[in-house]
Amino acid sequence: MMDRIENFVNEFTDRDMSWWPLLFLRPAKDRDIDNLLQLKLTLIWGSSLGILFLLIHFPRIGTSTIANIVFAMLLGWVLFFVGYRLTAAYFWNRRARRLRGA
């Protein structure tokens, strides 16, 4: 069962489209997605998620306070980092270890 989930997730993460516009950050299939790489991804995608939270909760310009903006960005970063670590990075790293023979 876990192998089927891994294959499904890695089939998606192997696509160029899944890494756009950060295709240059994609590691080789036998290299782990480490915390530094994931922080770089979080800066882009977690920030995008934070902005989405702002747009959903404060759709009118000028209704956001600094505290709301900071909270939305932190929430986006944390949710992306944890969610990515538990899904895509986990299965990518599982395959990478196997390919390295570790």
C-alpha cells in the first residue's frame, strides 16, 4: 500500500510542472529534499499560501492589520512546510534512500 502511495506522489513530483518556477531547485531522484531546500520552497509556496489566506479572510484592501498579515504569512509557511514534509518530501526521500542503496 505504501509503495502505491509513494509511486502516486512521486509521479506528480517528478513532473516539471510540479516544480515550476523553481525547477532549478529540484534535486536528482537519488538526493533527499533536505530542510534547506524545503525552506527555499516554503519561501515561495508558503508565502503564496499566506497571501491566499489574506485574500480569503480580508478581501477588501485596507482591512488587514500588520498582525493579520504576519499571522497569515506564518500560517502559510508552517502549513506548507509541515504538509510538504509529511507528503511530497517524505515519499521523495524514501525513494532517494532506496536508489542510493541506503
